[in-house]
Amino acid sequence: MSALPERQRAPRSDGEQSRHRLLLAGLRLFAQQGFAKTSTREIAEAANVNIASISYYFGDKAGLYRAVFMAPIDTPPPDLSALFAGTCTLPDGLRRMLGGFIEPLKHDETARLCIKLHCREMVEPTGLWEEEIDNGIKPMHAALVALLCRHFGLKRPDDEIHRLAVSIAGLGVHLFVSRDVIEALAPQLSATPEAVDLWADRLLMYALALIDAEAKRRRKAGRPRSRR
């Protein structure tokens, strides 16, 4: 198995290297074959480790699958503490959230396999997709909704706020999930790390435009004006 690209970092210990190789091998095999058709022996051989290492680091195959599915492998998670705490400005909160979709795109092979694994989990569910919705997507949506409510001066969200939150998140989701389509249409848009970084600025601009459009709609409808 060819090594997946990763950013420069301090050398890992032997144990960290073995664990990381298992994550990479598991990601590739689970994405290609699914959970049921992938054996622990295959994963251990692909990672060039003893099969007992899977039990040592992850408990069993299900534990390894959970780690692969839930945790970022080559990309540190974005710092969303200010967004969840409600202490960030609107632009900063949007940039933090949308940045979570941007950074993985610098790691082409890993990002592609993660997309493939998530798509496979949706059609061949093991239960982790529902868990991801409950523990990941719902809290993120709630934090974004709260950020929008503060911006619009609302005590509680209405359907339009939920619709706006889904639309804003969709900017990042589409960029991440449709990577192959985007590269077929205009490969230069994500050909370099600098090009990927530019997406962060553009997505923020587009998100703010959506919010401005909703503010204008509310003013026209005679609803409370947004706070600037």
C-alpha cells in the first residue's frame, strides 16, 4: 500500500506509527470493500503490523472502524469551541465551521477515501452514520442556528433560520462531497493548497451573501431587522 500524503510533523513513536498505519489501511480497505467484507488480517497485512495490534489499539475490528470513521486521520479537527460557546462573531463562526470542510481537501487521497467511506456507510449502515448525525451534525447545526439567531436578534429560530443554516452548511458539504465533479469541471480550483485556501474566503463571502439575502427578505416581509 502506498502511503497517504500527510503534512510535515514530528516523527511518531513506533507505537504511534503502527496505530497510524492501521488507521490508513483501515480507511482504504473499509472505503473500498465495506466493513463486513474487510478482515482484520487484511488490514494488519496492509499496515505491516501484527494482527494483535488491532486489538491492542482499537479493541476489535468494530473499534478500528469507529476510529477510522469518526476521527480525522491526517487533518487536525477545527477549533469550534468559540462557535459552540457562542462567543465568536458571525464571520469568525462561519469561517471556523466552513474551514472544517476546507482543510481535508489539501490531503487528496485521504479526503477521497473519507468521502467514499461515508457514502458507503450510508448505503451499508453499521449504525455509525446515525451516531454521526446525533453527535456531530445536529450539534453543529444547533450552533450555527444559535449564531444566526444572535445575528438576527431572535430568541428562537423559525423555519427560515433552519433553512438558512442548512443552505450555508451545504456550501461546504457540496465542496467536500463533490470533489471529483468539481475537478472534472475546473481542476484548477483545488489544484494547490493555495487554491484550496481561497475556497475558505469565497465560501465565507457566499455565506454572508445568503445571510444578507435573508435579512432583506425579512425586512421586506416586515420581520425584525438583522443586527450589524
